[in-house]
Amino acid sequence: MSVKNNTEIKNARLIEIFSAIQGEGLNVGTRQIFIRFALCDLRCHFCDSAHTWSVPTSCRVEQTPGLRDFEIHPNPVSLPVLLKWVQRQNAPLIHDSISLTGGEPLLHASFLVEFLPQVRSATGLPIYLETGGHRPEQLDMILPYLDSVGMDLKLPSVSGESRWQEHANFLQLCKKAQLEVFVKIIVSQNTDPTELKHSGELVAEVSPDIPIFLQPVTPLESSVALSTQMPMLAPEPAQVLKWQSLMKKFVNQVRVVPQTHKMLNQL
Ligand code: SF4
């Protein structure tokens, strides 16, 4: 193993660590310690986290859970230091779980293989992974250390990304490991219903018991999608109702939930 690879495994490249209410998916409303990793290899048109696409020279670390009293530290961060910061956040009776988010946390799978067993044992908190759902090989590396997974299913008509086979393989792995998993699909006025149908079939083929969350896109500040310069508008109510009933033909639970943390003015 090269020195560079060894360094990458032993160190995390981070954006930030903070405590907040989870605003999306199955864990909505619960309190989590968020570890936001740098780097993403997708370029979703609706991305509101483009600042995560590369590794910044420094990351910000909340000192007191929820107070946003960030201190700044240089990247990368060693495993013992990250462990210490997460333990500091883990005050009694506050958090329900730890959220691995990004960017794409699975780009750090080699680091997570070392880190996750230690952070689980140090905090006793369940580990939740938020992911683009397109890296099944990396998921396989850390499956034993996860408790639940929120997988984005990227619709080409909304995200500009097309990862159907990867998504199918990813969900199969979650099912085999008997992990709690749900699928989140961002929908906009541009959503192609044939892609929603395909998504429903894909999920149902793995298991009709996997819940699907349709998440109306949160319009970007500029209301223009990154890279396409196309308007990125939330769907009309009538569209959402129609799509929810379409998806119910395939899976048992289809919920429509917007990004609630933005309503609470959480990060
Ligand atoms: S996967 Fe997430 S972070 Fe990456 S481009 Fe898409 S929305 Fe942005």
C-alpha cells in the first residue's frame, strides 16, 4: 500500500460536524450528529451542496451540540481526532443517531471501515448513511457497521444523472444485509413519469416493503439548476398527488415530504 493511500485511510476529509434535526426521509424529526464528508462524484442539477464537491483546506466543527459555535480546523483530520469531536457532541439524551452525509460518504469507505466500529462503540449511537446510492462496492465494505440507509434514486429528468443498475445492485445489498433502507426521489416540475414508473418497478423488484419518499425539490436561490441553466421548480400539487398514486402501484409506502429542516431554519 502506498503512503498516500495509507494517509487517505487514516484521515478524514471533512466539510463539517454539527448537531441538528434530520429533515428528510424515514428519520425525519430525529436529532442527529451530522458528519459531512467532502467530495462527490455526481453532479445533480438540483445540488444545494456544491461546496462539498472538492476538499476544502479546512473544516468546521461545532463545539456545543446545536449552538453553531464552530471552530475551524485544517483538513485532513485523523481518526482519533474525529472520534474525539464526535464524542464531545454526544451529550447525554440528545441524539438518536449519527448521520454520515456529504458529498458522497462512500468515497471515504476505506476510512469508514476503520472509523465506524470505533465510533459505534464509543457513542452507542446507531449509524445512518445518506448516499447517492451509486457505489454498491463501497457500500459492501461498510455494511456490517451500518444501521440504516437513505438511498437517493436519481431521476435523469431531474438530476441529470442516470444510475439505474447501480441503484438496483445497491438496494439488493441492503436487503441481503437486512438493513433498514428507504429510497428518496427528488421530484420537480420536469419529472418524467416514465422514470418514476421505472423507479417503482426497480424498488419493488428488491422488495415492495422498501418505503419511497418523494421529495419536492427545494428551489435553489437562483431558481436555476446548476450546469443546465434550466429553472428548477417545485412540482405542482396535482403532479405530486398523481405521482404518489402511481408509485403506490409498486410499493407499500409512498410518502411526500419536503426538506423540513429548511422550514426549521436548521443547516
Ligand atoms: S449526490 Fe448530493 S452532493 Fe452529490 S451532486 Fe448530487 S445532490 Fe450534490
